[in-house]
Amino acid sequence: MKLFLKSTLATAILAASVSTAQAKTELVVVSWGGAYTKSQQKAYSNPFMKLHPDIKIVNDDSSAEAASKLRAQAEAGKVTWDVVDVLPDTAIALCDEGLAIEIDPDKDLAKGANGVSAKEDFGEALVSPCFIPEIVYSTTFGYRTDKVGKTPPSKITDVFDLKKYPGKRALQKNPVGNLEWALIADGVPKEDVYKLLATEEGVKRAFKKLDTIKKDVVWWTKGAQPVQLLADGEVVMASAYNGRLFSAIVENKQPVGMMWDAQLFELDGYIIPKDAPHKKEALEYVKFATDTKRQADQAKFISYGPARKSSAKLVGKHAELGIDMAPHMPTNPANAKNVLYKDINFWADHKDELSEKFEAWLAK
């Protein structure tokens, strides 16, 4: 009888523990995967779950398809995502469609470490009422240090100079960035680039400049490709995400250098779907993940700059390599002497049209 009671009690305890484990709220956080998601897990998600043992964060690497998948979920009346990491233009579109909730920065987000309001701390990064900024990253150029002679490229004009720097280039198969760089290399002041690109004359001028290197371009579509092309020696220069180049140069000791001139500054951040199943917890998560300390913490694992101004001074050393990360940030003053800010509204208005023209140009 005693054995039976002990067995029954043990079974009850086990069932209770299983029930408790199953009772955890599963917060689905959608991001880009790879090293980026790992940096978020280490800087945000793991500390958040430690503070909230009743919440389990489930990662989904669908950010590249966030807009179409969220629209499909909303149409089916079954939204399963709680927090979604997206680019600003995607956030703007989903916000305009009523598929993401609006955020009051000073009510819903943490103040800066210096007591400044979140609205002031994020500043121009608040590009949409639904967008919670997380990082600043850039698309810039890497080059093979052993293939460029004693004078490495330092200006965007060097990308287009096949005589001084012969060899293949790798460019993203996308009009964004390429059209802007072409105009700057053709002598257009960066403050006039988007004004000119809004005209037929400006678009023709950009493609004419791209024509000068077209035969020497290898086109890439995924972030890992340009760095691999550089590593394999198939190209001399390549446009690439600064975090990927950091990995190649610092972590993998590749013979690669980085050129910061005319780096294309871009933002990345969060939205919360309007019909998120755990909206309260989602708000708690983004408030935590985008506070001053956490944004600085992410820089311990990846070379993307925090979107908050108050986080910049807290950027320290790489968690594993022990090197200072500040010099590797696109936002570091030494690297940000000539920055091109991606005009999100311009591309929201012109992306479809210029993508068609870009594909037609490629086919010629």
C-alpha cells in the first residue's frame, strides 16, 4: 500500500511539473537567423527569460519573408507571431496596413541610462509609429588586401576605377545602394542623390555609371556570398554587410580590408503584430531588449551599432575575442565621416519601379 502511495505521489509530482512546464507562455520572436539571432539570444532573450521564468522565447528565422507571412496570418485570422524583427520600410508598410501596433516611445519604451526620454534617445531612428529601433548597420565595401597593391581603396570612386583596381566586383542584385553609389562616384553630392534619383535623368545617369563596371560584376543575393567570394579570391572588391566583413577580418583572419566611405546606413528593429497572441509580454520584451544596456550588450557579440544614442558610450569588448568593439562599429566617428543614410521613404515609393528598371538593365 505504501509503495502504491509513493508511486502515486511521484506520478502526481511529475505530472504537476510537466503541467507547470507546459504552462509557460511561448513568446514567438521572429528574426534573421545566424549570428544575428544568436547575438539577440545572448544579449536579450536569455536574460529576459531569466527575469521571467514563466516565459519561453521561441525563435523563428522568417524575417526575410515577414511581410508576406504576416499578411497571410492576418488574412487567415491566426497570427502566431509576437515580436517581429524587420527593416524600416517593411515596418512602415505593415503599419500603414494596420497590421502592427503603434508604440508610444515615452510610455512603452525605457528611458535612456542618462534619464533622457526614449523619443529623444532614438531620435531620427523612430521612422514609423510602429517601429522600435534596435541596431544601425551598414552595407559597405570589403576588398582583398593582397590584390589592391600598396594603396588600398578608400573612396567609393575606387569601386568604379577598373584601371587602378582591376578585377571583379561583387554587388548585391538589387538597385538599393548601387544606384546611390553610382551617382556619388559620378560626382553627385550625397545630399542631392535622392532628389536626382527621383528623376528619369538621374536614373539614366546612375545606370550609365554602372555600365562602366557591369561586365566585371558578380551579383550576390545572400549575405554570406560576398564575403565568400572575397575569401575565395573570385573578386577584388565586394559590397557586404559590415558585420559579415567584421567576421571575415577579425574572427576568420581573412586577407580582407574594409572601406567605410559612403557606407549605406540602415536601421533594423521590431514591430509587434496587431493581433499578436501575447501582446502584453511582447511589449515587455521589446522594452527590455531595446533599453540602453541591452543594446550595448548586443555589440559584445556582433559589430552592429546600437540605435540608442545613450548606448554608444557603453559599447565594450567582444565577449569571446576580448577586443574593443567600438572601432568596428559603423557608427564610430572614425568610420562615419562620410555616411549615406538610406532614404526609407524614397525606397518605399520607388522600389517597385526601380527594381523593374534594374532587372531590365541586367537583361541587356
